[in-house]
Amino acid sequence: MSVTNKPADNDLRNKVYERVCSAIGQEPDVGISPRQIEAARQRLQGPVWGLRLTAVFNLFLSLTGFCVLGFLLWYGFLSEPDAELSVRRYHSYLDTLIGLSIMSPLAVLFGIFQWFASSRVRKLKDFWTGMAGFITAVIPVHPGWIVGLPTGCWGLAAMGNESVFRVFEADSQDLTGKPLKNAG
């Protein structure tokens, strides 16, 4: 279903929404109108794609880190028949090996979580998962941090908007206004 920004389409959606609510005997205004939902989607569209870019960047660079790690291990041990020279070479690469062996798996975990969080925010589900995804983008412990810092700040600012929060909050309630049992 394509979403357009024409006012006539939004008015038509509101009228259809009101008719459906009146047909089932429900009050048409349960707090969030389709226009507010669409505004929240528009506000979060840029940060969601930025978070996805950060996730792809993390996954790609972690794959590159694993390749460099494998090459350094191969070059340090297997390419040199002399054991003493091999150990000396290994000690010269030790800082790089430790850094890559910690950062690469961490970048994979961050990338997977950031992709998951961006998909939840895109669907306007799980406010706190989205917040955690944007916070992980800001933390400088993964290679996608260069892209993630502005994206995370932008996403946190967008998620902190009161109208966006109300849309997420309305998703965690049923039509009667009662919280769902497993709302998250």
C-alpha cells in the first residue's frame, strides 16, 4: 500500500476510519488519528534508514575485520617456518589481534541489534527497543560509530518527541485504552 502526502487522501482516511468506528460502535477518537501516525512515520523515516546504514556498515566492517584477523594469524604463524621469528611477529601484531578479536564480534552483535531495532521503529512498535537501537549507534565501540553518532542523535531527538511517543504508546494499548498484557 503506497502512502501519499495529499491532504485529500488523509481526509479520506479519517472519514473511513470514523465510519468504521461508528459501524462497530466504537468512539472514533481513541487518542491517535491516522494523520498523527503518518506524521510519526515521516519524522522517523530518516533516522530509521540511518540506523540501518549503521547496521550494514557494522556488519560489513566486522566481516572485513574477521578477514584481516585471519590474515594476520596466518601471516604471523603459518607463513614463517622459524618458530622464534613467528612468535616475535605475533607479539608485534598482538594489539591489532586483540582489538580485532573483540571489535569484530561486537560489531556483528551491534549490527544485528540495530537492524532489528530499526525494523521495529519502522513499524512503530517497541519504543524502548528503538531507543536502545539509537543509543547503541551513539556508543563509540563499533566501527559504524562514525555514521551512528549523527544518526543516533537524530533518532533519539525524533523518538523523544511527544507526538511520536504517543503513537508508540497507543500501539501498546487496545481500542478500549487498556494496556495490553505483553505490550513492549
